[in-house]
Amino acid sequence: MKLISETEQLIIRQLMLDDVEFIIHLLNEEAFIRYIADKNVRTHADAVNYLTNGPLASYRDYGFGLNLVLLKETATPIGICGLLKREELDYPDLGYAFLTEFCEKGYATEAASSVLNVGMKDHSLNTVLAVTLLDNEGSNRLLQKIGFELKGTMALYGSQNNLYEYTSA
């Protein structure tokens, strides 16, 4: 397990195959399916496949990927947050998803800000993008709050999305 960062309230570490139950829970939440996608992760085997070919492959190929976000005080997993590299985008992008009961408490902002800062420094990145559906008000607010600038819109995976950019000074 590789620790990515610790914040005042959170521990952010790389995902592991031991995290399958949490991944099944998160990826089947209504908000995840609506705002991100239905990844068809329903079983233990589906989650192992998702982790192996998603985050774990990304760590191997790029040195970064989605990470598990836990509450520091209780070690309760509450979401995922990290940098992704998609073929459709010229630069890595910031991705995140949190269990509904932990939304609108500042955790996503805290995790996203930490992952962005650590990721840019550790991987010598000058630019990070973010993509979110036009009607995902929470994500649009979060990205602007942590310093992303709206660059326009783009079609991605069959939906129109806002395209944000964060550039280091």
C-alpha cells in the first residue's frame, strides 16, 4: 500500500485488491452511475477486474491513478480520488467519487486539492484537466473552488461535459 497524502481529516492511499467490497458499493451508488458511468461492477470478480485493469494498471503505466480516500479518525473508506490518463485528453485529469453520505461535507474538496498538489509535484505536471457533466453542480463548484478554470465543453463517452484546466504557476 502506497500512501499518497494525509490531510487534516483524510488518509489518501493507493487502492488494493482488498478494497473490492468498497468498490462494489461505491460504483453502484445512484450518483456514481448518473454522473460518471455504470461500470457494471456487481460481483467480487467484477471489482477485482476493475481494480486490476483500472487503478492498478494506471499506477504501473503512469505512476498515478485513482486512490482510496479514508477518514483519518476511523479509517472508514468514503471515496476515491486521483489523477487519470485518458486517451481522449491531452493531459492527465482529476477524477473523484464519494459515497453519498459523505458528500457536501468538504471531504471531496480536501481530497481533490491534496491529490492535485501532490500529483502535480510528484509527477512534474504543469497542467491537469477535469471533465464533468454540465448538470453536476457539486463537481462544477468543487473544481472552480480549488482553482480549475472552465475552458469550454466537449463530448466524452456520449455526453456533453464541461472541460476544466488547472495550470501550475
